[in-house]
Amino acid sequence: MEEIRKSGEKGLPGRTLLYSIIALVILGLVAVNIGINLIWLESFMRDLREISINYLLSEAKRSSENIEKFIQAEINDIKRLSQDVTISENTEFFISRFLKENPAIKEISIINLNGKEEKRYSRKEYFTEKDLRDFAFLEEFEKAKEGQIFISKVDFTPEGEPYIKITAPIRKLEIETPQAVLRAIFYLEGAWEKVLEMKIGETGRVSVIDDKGMLIADPDPSRVLKKINLLILPSVKPVISGEIFKGTKYLNEKGIEVFGVGVPIKILKWGVIIEQTTEELESSIKEVQRLTIIFLVVGTVIIGLLIWLVLILERTDKEVLKRHRIIENQSKKLEETKTSLEIRIQARTKELQGLAQELEKQIRERTKELQNKVGELEKFNRLAVGRELKMIELKEEITKLKEQLQNQKPSHPPNFGGGRR
């Protein structure tokens, strides 16, 4: 108690440091939660969503480039074939070799400048003169006759195979007047076969649309056969206009919320559309949100526990202070009692000292008296002893006198008293 009183400590020892640590932890958790939920999380989710979108865009660009390269390669091959036909009399040889080397080209026709089909070549069929057609006044013939390459819209065979018709002028040089027109039927399956096999998550889907917004290629062939027009989708119009569509949420034709991006195939004014369900695209974001919520809940629980601990410490501190005050009061009372006792002891000691001095004085006086009486007694004793000695001497003298008297005894005893015995 004396140590507590002297040290001046009250309440729980080190409580200020403990409260400071708890306050710092609570402030740290609050700051971290605010930083995560209000600053970092939004930015992180935006970046994560942007990464997912950029991935879809990169896949769409890659698909578009692959399709464009494939088609451009075929167009270049057709251009070279048109030049080869002009410099060689053996047209059939060049065309047969071309068909073998280019499996995507199923049919080639040579058309004169009057629009009459002179010869048609096919890998599977043989055509007679009755099968030859007249292309005069058709747009594809007129464009090629003017020296331009014409690419038709996508069409489908009875079996559902998509194809386009490419018509090119036959001439040696670009500046020359066309000598004839070469028409090729180009089957598109090979152009996007690998593209459609791309795996983009579990729900990602790559589709190809033409310049009218018609679906011309899809992993599900039945959708293509239905001749679905996707022009109503937000991603289609920008793509067929030659713009890159960077993505947004929308409902697809099945009413499923998806995130779609689009990249144009510029050579044909077509486009590649990649759609992925919003649920899958944002699954990682939701996972981060879930972890953030867990962290927030855990942080809140920890803050609650710390506040609860502070309340317990506060209550304990009050109890300790209460006991400390009781101890202080008791110590004060003990101190007062001690002081009172010391005063009383000092007074009693002083009193006893006075009594002792008085007693000592009385003792001295009594001793002096006793000494005087002893002196008197000794004197008396000496006198008594002397008297006794004298008495003894007198007795002895009396005895001697009696003996002398007896020795001198008369016939008639003397009468000392003058009377009768």
C-alpha cells in the first residue's frame, strides 16, 4: 500500500499505453477498411474489369485478324490466279492446281466481258454448257468489269455452309483494262474454324456478323441457320461501322445478361463479337468483393471485440480505482491513526518521562529519608546495643551484688521496702 501511495499509480497499470495501442489498432482497421472499400476496391474492381474486357478485346482482335488474314490471302490468291490466266493458254491447269491448293475455294468461273460464263470449274462437279449462266448487268460482274474486286454478302448452301462470291478482273497489270472476269465461290468455314473453337471461359462465345448485322458464324450452327439479325445488340452497329466496341453489359437475344465486345473485319465490313455472361466475367470481381466483405466483417468484429475489451478494461479500471480509493482511504485512516497514536505515544511518553522524573525525585527523597532513618536506626541500634550491653553489665553487676549480699547475709534480712512482703 505504501508503494502504491508513493508511486502515485491509480487504476490499471499501463492502461494509457494499452488504450493507445487499442485506439491505434481500431484506427488502423478503420483506415484499412475505408482504404480498401472506398479507394482501393473500386479502383481494383475497375482495373480487374478492364483486364477482363481487354482480354475479350484482344481475343476479338486476334479472331478478326485471323479471319481477315485468311480472307485476304484467298483474295490475293484469286488475284494471282487472274493474272496467271492471262499469261497462259493452259487456263484449266492453273485453275485445277489452284483448286487443289485452296480447299476453301469450291468453284471458279471464267466470264467474258459480255457477262457470259465461258467455263465453270469445280472440285466435285462437272458442268456442261447448259449449266453456264449469264452474269450481264449483275453487280458483281459490273464491278469486276470496271476493274474492282467484288465480294458478295454471305450466303448459305442447303447444308448450311456459309460462303461468299469473290469476283475479280482478269488482267496482267492493275492499270490495264480487264480481259475477262474471274468468279470464285469461297467457303468461309475454314476462315473461322479455329476462331469458333476458341475457349473463353465457360460461357464465352465468338460470333461473326456480316455488314448487315446477320449472324454468319457461331459455335452453335443452329443459330446461324435461323438467320438471326443481331443489329439490335449494342455491340453490332459500331462494329459494322468499322469501330471497335469496347464493351458493355446488355441482354443478348436469349435474354441473358452478357458483356460483349466487338472488333470489325475491315476488309469485308464484317465484325467479330465476343460475348461472355456477366456472372462469369465478374466472378473474380465478386470473389474479391466477397473477400473484402469478409475482411470488413472480420475487421468490424475485431473492432467490436476491441471496444468490448476497452469497456471491460474501463469497468475494471473503475473497479481498481474504487479499490484504490478504498485503500487510499484506509491508508489515510491508518496514517491518521498512526499520527494520532504517535502523538498520544509522544504525550504518554512525555507524561511517563515526567512521572519517571517525579518518581525518581520521590525515590531520591525516599532514599534520603530511608538513609536518614537507617542512620537513626543505626544510631538507635548503637544506643540499644550500648544500653543492652549496659543492661547486661548491670545484670552482671546485680548478680555480683546478689552474690555478695548472699555471702554477707544477715540474721534478719533488711527491710528495703519499709513494709510487708
